Amino acid sequence: MNARSVKPMAVALALVLLLFNVAFSQPGVLLSDPPLASAEQLDPLLAPIALYPDPLVSQILMAATYPLEVVQADRWLQEPSHAALGGDSLTNALAPLPWDPSVKSLVPFPGLLRMMDDNLDWTERVGNAFLADEAAVMDSIQRLRSRAAAAGTLASTTQAIVSTEDGAITIEPTNPEVVYVPVYDPYVVYAPWPYPAYPPYLFPDIWGGVVIGGLGIGWVGFSVVVPLWGWDHVNWHGHRIDIDRGRFGNIDHHRAPISGIWAHDPGHRHGVPYPSAIPAGRFGGAAISPDVRRGFQGYPMPSATPAGSVIRPSPVGPARPALDAPRSSPRQAPTARPAARAPSPSYPPTFESYGHGADVRGQAQRGQASRMSAAPQTSAPSFRGAAPHAAPAGGGRRR
């Protein structure tokens, strides 16, 4: 290679490097992955669900990565004819709907869908954190369970079996036909709360009327809908969710996944942007910069409301009392809480939420009318019209 050919090549290479540096120096281009979430950032997010039975926790984590479908499912359930369905009728009504199996499997738990829809910012943050680092999320849940066990508030009951397998705390329903959802105040069950600057999320308006027992936990029972339950298993040591491929495929229009390990399906994301370079690279989407996020197709940045303050009254049904309202049975006094949340804790980009209420809900409802005809029409009242009570054995909502 002579000197005449070397010089043009050197100039061309210099231009390429210059363009590269200019492009990646512009606002919004991610040069590196965002910092991983710390324990004090993750634990407040997972505090409301860490004591749920393992199969339910995994369903929530998977479904949280599809926030628009969660909104659609919750709105679908607000139709009285849909809320009245159970068992095979519910399974058949859900079969033609395009939602991910994890979302469909939460329909028999209407209160949980309501919690995720009413607190959509929290749902998105949980899903984003799980997409970014499944191991860290699972470790957070184990850390919270260990804290509750040390506080004496986590133990086997008639509703759930708590056991330890190779150092991992597992929670499973005692009755294969009924799933009991624990109702608790994070400030009580994890007392003392270790991160004053990162208060736990609280959703006191979801399960009003539940009697809180001696461990600081109440229970709401739901009958199992067999095709929609038990197809997932949390592998705590492997930091993954194992799935029954055949059963998963039956829920997902008979499309069995390639692997027996759950993997996020970007086709169910419906345009909600991935907030960090980690999931964006894995799922083929583009990570959106902070400058672009502020006006991205109706997905505004989160407000200045601190994480622990996202406690919105439900827009559906009667008012529900807070968890620490007077009960018919004694309960442990909650730890004193700060009256104000200031300043807002700093979260990594993984935790950012694009939903922020009406924007995502409006997008989710477009085209919903065509799906409403999938289920038989009845005039039975919606479950949402009444606050749930402490469920007796076998006293579920779906059969």
C-alpha cells in the first residue's frame, strides 16, 4: 500500500471517528448502561407483593412488563358480564383475547389487576426493574421475606405454607383449590423499615374491610381457575421463572414457547418504550433518552410525587378504609411514618414510568370495544362494586 492510498484512508477514518463522537455526544444517546438498582431502591417497589405466594408473585412480575395489557384486562373486568364469569366460562372468554398468558392469569384476581391499573407508575417501574435485572428483583423479594421472618410476621398459616429450601424462602398455598392473597402494611410486616429515604409503596384502598390478624396480615381468598394457575415456578437460585411450555402455549393461542424458561415478549409491549439500554438491546427496541422521554407519544415523565406517595383513591366502587383503620380484631401498631415525603428519592433510569395515568389508559382502551363481545353477556353485578372481606376457606371469587 503506497503513501497516496494511505492518506485518503486516514482522512476517511478520521471523519468516521469524528461523526461517531459527535453523534454520541448528543443529548439522549446512551453511552453505557444505567447503574444497577440498589437494595434501597428495589425493596420499596417489591414490598407490597414480596409476601404473596410464589406463583402469584411471578405472574405479577411477568405481567408488569406489559402495562398496556394490564390496563386492558382491568377495564375488561369492569364490565359486569365479564366480572361474573368463572371457571371454564372465564377461560373460554379469555381464549381469543390477545393478551400475554401472565396477564390473562391475573384476571381471576380482580383486586390485583385493579391495584396494578390504579397504580400504573408502580406497575411500570416493577416491570422495568424486572426486565433490567431479574436476579436483583428476586434477591429483593428474598431480602424482604427474610426481614419479615426476622420480625416474626412471616410464618406458615392455614392460608399459606412458608418454608426454606437451600436458603430461599418459598410461599405456597396450603389448599390447591384456593389462593389466598395476603393483605398487609409494609411498615408493620417489615418493621423497622430500614430505608427512611426510600419509603415503601402503599396501596391501602385496594383491600378495604379485611380483618388484620395477629401477624399483621389479613387474607382474601380466590378459587383457582385451573387452566390459568400453576403453569409458572420461581427458580430462586437460578434467578428465573420456569414455565410449563404446554400449558403456557394453551393460554397463548396454542403457541408453545421455545424454552421452558420465561422470556419477555416485546410483541405484548405495544409501543411502551424500554427505559434503559439493557432491555432495549435485548428486545430490539430503542432506549429513549431523557430529552426525548418528556414528549414521547403521550408518555410524559413521572411527576415529582415521591415513590412512597403513590396512593391514589380508586375511581371505581365505594371508598375503602386505610389498612390501619379500626378493625374488629387487634393488630400491631404500625411504625410511625413521615408526614411528608421530601425530597423524592433518586431512581435509576430503569425505574422510570411512561404510563402516568390517562395517557396509557387511553391508548389501552382504543380498540377495546371489539374485544368486549368475546364473553357471553349477563346482568350479574361486577365484583368491583363491593369491598372484599376476609375470605373463609374455599371462599374464592372464581370457580
